[in-house]
Amino acid sequence: GRFGARPATSTSPGPGGALWPAWSRRSWLIGGAATVTAAALSARLTGYSRGPAGLRYLGDWQAAVLMAAAEVILPPPLDAPDHRAVAVAVDRYLATQTSETCRDIDLMLASVEHGTALTGASLWRFSRMRPSARLAHLERLAGADQPISMLYRGVRDLCMLGYWQQPAAWAEIGFGGPWVGDLQTPPWAKYAALVAPAASVPRGTRGTRGTRGASGGGSA
């Protein structure tokens, strides 16, 4: 080659006398970097624990992100089992939403889960970080400019949606529970006692129609 440079691709005898491409140092570096990148992506995208039973929309990784966020966002007295109930409540809500809304939620959760290196919080994914590191990541998202800050607000709102559906959280705001309950409860029985029979007429009008008919017949 020119100036005595070696060809970019050379060959060397391989098994059985076949000629195989000789890998350059650059090829080894690129191959090694690709292997490390693939391993890192695999570590980030796999290894999730199974989510709560009965989920209709959320996958295991989405439920893991929500539960990890709920642990550091929500106030006491909720504990770990109730964080799973938060994911179930959010799943019930998302199952009624449009496909466009669900895609936006997926993108938001993925950004929170895998954007930890961008905020300097950790090289680990969000759901595998310590609680203190998770909180720091969310606080940095909250303090960023839009649209980055919307990632925090979206995750927070989903967690609160699941939180306020739990009876354990109602005492904090003085909420005594839903007014509409089981149809077999006593309040409904009291209401049923006030309902008039189907063939009845309003009080004060009974016999009016017959009186008019009688007077009309007499005058004729």
C-alpha cells in the first residue's frame, strides 16, 4: 500500500488451511465496546421481579418503576405491600385509557427508569437504586426545566392516584370513605322504603279523575 501501510483487511491461514480475516486492533476495540454495551443494556432491561397479580396493562418493569417511585414519594403509613396496591390501582386506571395515553405513560416511565445517568444520580436503573438515590433522581427531575420536569409530575400524579384509593390514606385528609357503597347496605334499604309502588298515584290527586268524570256525565 501507499507509504508502506498495511492493508486494512488481511488474511491468515485458519483451520483446515482456510483463509480467515485478521482482526485489527480497532476491530477488537469496537467488538469489545459493543459487547459491554449489550451486557449493560441487558442488565438494564432484564431481571425484573414479577409484578402484582391481576395486572391488565402494566408489565413487570412498569410496575417496578411505579412501586420504586411510590416508596420515596408517598408519605407514611404506607409500607411495601401497599406500594403493590398502588401499582394495581394505576393499572386499573390505565386499562380504561386510550392507546395514545398509554404510550405516553410507557415513554414517561422508561425515561424515569433509564435516565438516571443523565441526572448524575446513578449508573443503575431507577428501580434498582437505593431509596436515597431514587429520591435524589426524582428531585433533580422536578427541578429541571420543562419538559424534563413533567417526568416527575407524571410519576408523582400516578402514585398519588393509587395512594388515595387506599383506605389507609383517608384518615390524613379526614375522609370517611365513599358515600356509595354496597347496594345491600342499610342506607339503600331505607331509600327503598321511601319508593312508592309502581301503580300508585301522587298523594292529593287520588279520586280526582273519577270526580271529574262523574260531573261531566251529569251535565251531559
